[in-house]
Amino acid sequence: MRACIEKVTGRHPIQLFAASLGQQSLKSIRKKLPEEHHRPWTRTPILVEALGEKKAIILTHQNQVGFDVFQYFLVKDFQQTEDGDLSFAIENEITKDPLKIITNQNEIELAQHGMIDRTWFDMNRKNNVENIAGPMGIVRSLTLAQNIAQDPKRQAEIPDFLLYANVGYSFQSSSAHQSDHGGLSRRESQITLNVSGLGSSSWKQAHSLETSVLTRDIAPTVFQNHKIRPLNSMNSALSFDRFVEAQHALDQQ
């Protein structure tokens, strides 16, 4: 096990560093990015960095129906002044992706155009990405939604930066502990949901879903199985039944 961990990590405990670039950086980002990628960005830009001079910038905006859309740009020659001004160039070499998400040039274009969280999850799963939460997990850990971003009480909730540990490393003390809040890695995001008493034939056996499901999908699942119409505010969520039925059809093939 030790040999496997050393081979994967190179004995480096830190996998990724991520930090907010500050709202003032948006001005210089607009100057550096082609106009086709400009959006009415709603969250603070995020820098992600990994060993080997691998850097990326994550930008967030909302689409017409209010879903967060995350744009992901590989960058090189990155610098930031004390005033927050940025200088960088777009990087198109996929080996320079700090999150190791991008596998081809088509995915670079998709990432730059931007995708909602569910689409990112599906691409991360398809490409067997270790940091399964990808850009959206980092953004939502380091920034606040637009409607609460100016609330001083909420601003204290977000960290100044994030460090992601490599496989086999931990930031905990050497003393024993009973529980943890978990993280954004693939292993920590693969969890079990036990449901009983729903009476649906599709729920009478265990299913391992290959499609990504989100915690916000739990509420409409409960509503649907109790024959209750979901609230309009749940329009970004989907019932698990849809995924279970699709997986069941694949299992029968």
C-alpha cells in the first residue's frame, strides 16, 4: 500500500491549492479572455493550482433558468499584482490541467463554454476523475451565492483558501477521532442511501447508479414517492426514480 501511494503521489501530501482571486480581478479577466467567453459572472473567480505549473481559473454565472454554470480555463504565465490585476495566457495543453478533468480538445471547448454541475459530474465520472466534485465543488466551498455574498455574517463562513490532500494523506491530528466531514474525492462522494417503505417495485432491490445524483435530488424523490407534486423551487432537482429506472433497463440488457 505504501508503495502504491508513493507512486501515485510522488510523496507530495498536497494535491491541489485553490483560492479566490477577488472580485476586482474580473476586470482584467475580461481583458484577457476572448469576448465569446464573456458572461455576467456572479461569483468571485477562483484560481486552482497543482504541482508542475498547472493552473486554471474557474468563473461562474447563471443561465436563463437560474442554474449555476461553471467555466474552466487552463492558464499559463499567471501573475497577480497587489491591486488584484491579472496577467495570463490561455493554455491548451491538456497535460497542464490541475484537476485532471480534460482528456481531449473538445472537452477544453466544453469547459471554456461552461457547464452546469450535473454535466460536470457526469464528465468527471466518465473520465474517472479523482476530484469528482470538480470546479463546482471548489467554487461553492470558496464563494457565496450572489443573493448572500454581501452579508457580513455569511462572509465569515467561507475559507481564504483550500488545500486538497493526496490519496493516503490527511490534515488531521495523530489522535483518534470518531467521525469526519468528508471531502470532495471520488471515494468520499460515493455514499449509500437507504430507503424503506416506499412500495415502489423499482426500489425492492439495491442499485448502484452510474449516473451522478445530487443531494438536492433527495427531496423530489420523497415527494414523488408520496404522490406529492414537487415545489417549483425544485426545478433543478430530479427524482432518483428516473435514474433507477434507467439503470434497471440497462441491467436487463
